[in-house]
Amino acid sequence: MAYDSQEMVKKIFNQNSARVDTNKGEEFYNNLFEKTKARLSKLRKQPALKDIDIIDIVESEGVNRRDFMKWASATTATLMLPPMFTPLVAEAAELMNRVPVIWIELQDCAGNSEALLRSSAPTVDSLIFDVLSLEFHETIMAASGHQADAQLEDAVEHFKGKYLLFVEGSIPTAMNGQYGTIGASGETFQEHLMRLSKDAGAVIAVGACATFGGVPAAAPNPTGAVGVMDLVKGKPVINIPACPANPANMVGVVLHYILTGQVPELDSLLRPKFAFGYRIHDNCERRAHFDAGEYVEEWGDEGAKNNWCLYKMGCKGPMTFNNCSIIRYNEGTNWPIGVGRGCIGCSEPDFWDKYAYERPMADAHIKAPTGGVEKTVDEFGLGLLTATTIGIGVHAVASAVIGKRSINNGESEDE
Ligand code: SF4
Ligand code: SF4
């Protein structure tokens, strides 16, 4: 099995370990450590909902205990916890079979489920979902029709107040929600979501559609599609956006819940800060080319061949918060900018209308990245695109005339 290479685990660890919040101090983490230990020991006394062992599973896929601990170490760093938490993260993974999960699909393409389940070679992250007590997932469960309905009702009744409700897909609200119904009763997606979220411990919206409406909500939004947080109130809602949501972030949220019994720290868009506190532009491997004014000017030019910055081809990395530049996709193999395609801001609200086109934003102005990765969406604020100390557009234009490198007739030369 192609397990995350040592190099990748090291890279994740190095890039994330710098993010432990040192302002919180030793005492904070010592207290958290003790509380977490007590919580795990309580959880261990509860009966497992599923007779399955994470170590058996990962070993059957060729991952040894040492590799598993490396994964735990990288995941600890991803969760912005100090290394002392690594054994607790490993233990929390073993206790995942105590957590009941109900997963529903609404107006969606099942891309998030696919991202999780269809990896060419399973990672520890994807294997961990085998350990969770997945009580209902209509795409992968054997039951269908009335049997599936009954299974869902049983799970809701049995795990009232305790289950995590994962929601994939947006919710159509136009025409009284009639654009999407489920089951023989004709319950609308909206009614379905409201009923199931009422008894959930927390609701986790995965993917661009469930979080902010995604492509179904793009103009003119004929179905009146909205995200979970627009409808579910009075209940913890966690958004894990992107198209698709990264399996590592889904696992991270569940692990955090097991470790602390609480939802992770969220930004103003209800996204976990451990995953969406990163601005793509600050962690991009092409960033040195942006700073040097070296841009791809058209597909296939010398800049493209030399992996220069994609800003002029419409990359929205400077406006987008996500850790895909660090943890990447497809078992950590690569990510969109790595393969030469600009970011289209899929983890941001209204991305399809606001960001998904191949030209720079005409009015894009952005603060100089003085804070590096420490800048979060909250710090930049929702006025990100107008608050400015250095205009990114100005930078891009100026670079072409002030002695930076430019590309002429396929040849690179200094002006
Ligand atoms: S504009 Fe895009 S390609 Fe260029 S450095 Fe920023 S994120 Fe990377
Ligand atoms: S690079 Fe941008 S569009 Fe691509 S997955 Fe990351 S956030 Fe989404």
C-alpha cells in the first residue's frame, strides 16, 4: 500500500508544528492534557459500537505501528497541539468506534464521500472512517428503501443527542423545498435536515455545497440552495468546506471531538482554524515567483513550464483560506496549484460566482503578508479584498515594468 511517505509526514509536521498557539502557555496545555486523558479513559469504559480495531485495520493495509504513530504525530501538529498529545491522538483514533455517525446526502454529487472512500491506496485518514460507527450513509450502505428508512430512524432514536450528523450537499429552499425530497413520504431535504439535526450532538457540513451552497447556489440559484448554517440554529455547526472537503480535515474534526468533547476553535465562517487558518498564498510553492514578479501569462508559455506564479491566470490563492497547500490531496500526492492550475477559492463562500474564472480579480487588493500563516480570515476580516497596504493588482502590473523578469516570445529575459 502506498502509505504517506516519511517525507510527507515530516513536511506536514514541520509546517504545522509552528502553529501551536504559544500564547496559550504551558499551563493551558498541561490542563488540556489532563482533561483529555480523563475523557479518553471515560470513553474507553463505554462499550464499543463496532467490534473493530484501528490497529488491525491499518496493519491489514500494510501500515505498521511505527507508521501509525508517525501519522498520529502529523495529525497532532495539524490539530495545532504540542507533540505531548501524540499518544492521546493515537488513542483517540482507537476509540473512534465509540462515536455514532449519521451521514446524509442532499443536493450533491457525492464527491466528498468519493474523496474519502475512493483513494487509490487508503491512507490512515480514510481507514479511520472504517472504525467510526457509521450508522447510516445511503450511498454505501447495503439497505435501501424502507429498510434504509428504518435503519435511520433506529439510529436517531438510539443515539439521541450523541450522534454526529455529517451533511453533504446544499439544501434547496425554493418552491417550499420541492426541488429535493427523500423517501416515500416525500419529506423535503430541508425538513429532513431539520429533523435529524434536532437530535444530533453536532452537525458537520462537508464540502462547498453543504457549507456555503456551492455550485447549486451559483447565480441564478434556481433551487434557492443554501448551506447548513443558514438553516440549523441553536446547535454546534462545523463547516469543512472545499470541493471536495479534505478527508484529513474531516478526520481532524472527529478526533478533536473525541479528544475534548467539544468542537474545535472556529473562524467567523464556522471553519476549524486548525484547517482554515492558512492562507493558500502564504504556503504556496510558487510564492517566490509571485514576490519576484514572475507570472504565467498564458497557458503553455515558458512561465507555465517553469512553474511560475498563476496569479495572472486567475489564481485566487491570495483570497482563499485552506490547508490544501500543506496536506494536499490524493494521499498527499499533489494539489491544484502543484499541477499548474490556479486556485478557484473552493473553500470560500460563493466561490463559483466570485472566484472561479481565469483572470485576476479586477479589484483585488490585499494586505501585505506581514503575518504569514498567522493571519486568519478573522484577522484579515471580511473586508479582505478592499483593506490594502499593497495592491496585489498593482504589484502584478508593476512587476512587468520595473526590471523584473518578463517573458517574450517564449524566451525568458531580463528587462
Ligand atoms: S497567486 Fe496563486 S500561484 Fe501565485 S503564489 Fe499566490 S497562491 Fe501561489
Ligand atoms: S487550491 Fe483552491 S480551489 Fe483548489 S482545492 Fe485548494 S482551495 Fe480549493
